[in-house]
Amino acid sequence: MSAPNFDTAPFDATSDNRTSFRQAMEGWRPTFKQPDCTDGWQGLLEMLGGAPAMHVLIHGVVGGAAQSQSSPNDPVFWLLHANIDRLWAQWEAFHPQRFPASAAGWTPRSKMWPWFDQPVAHFDDTRALGYRYS
């Protein structure tokens, strides 16, 4: 929760986990072998020799389909990602002045793919979407 920004450049597995909340949640650590992100994917198998944390750790512990692009087929995926969303909501509450995607040049009015008719801010308010974390 202490990371001051949602994300920092270069916006991949090499971002500084002390300043990037996304990086701290993702779990890649600078002291371990970093995955090759050039193809846009961060694969667990590329992390051999290091112990990931948070999001990545759970995918690794569950194993099987959870370690592949078919991970949504595992019910644990939904529990994990609901918790990641809960932690993100907590980070936003601690840092209300920060817009999560601002480091990447987005604003609350930016249109979000694939819902180009809705601004990002529409998806960033859990209460507006009909739920809240207790």
C-alpha cells in the first residue's frame, strides 16, 4: 500500500516494486531473474530460479492450468483476482489523489477498450458498479 504510484515506467516486470503498486502486486522482484516481456506476456516458466510473490505466486502454487493462459478455467483464479481487485480498491482509498492509469498517459475520461463508449472512470468506482469491499 505504500507504493506511491499505481505503475511506473517501463510498465512491465522490470518496474520498481517500491514505487509501482502494480509491480508489487504482480510479484516480480528485481533480485530474481526477470521474464522476457518483449512479446507482451510474462510467463511463469520464465521465472525459474526465483520466487515470485502475491499474484504470480498463487498461480504458481495452484499449478496446472493456473500457470497458463487458460487459468480462468480454474475456480481459484476467480478467488485470486477478486482479492487482487480488493487490494487495488484499498490502494486507491489510500491514494485518492492518484489516478491509476495516469503514468501511462490515461485520464479518467479516456475511453477503455473494448468499451469505447465508456470512460475509464466508469469502471474504476466499485460503488458505481454496484459492489463494495467490507
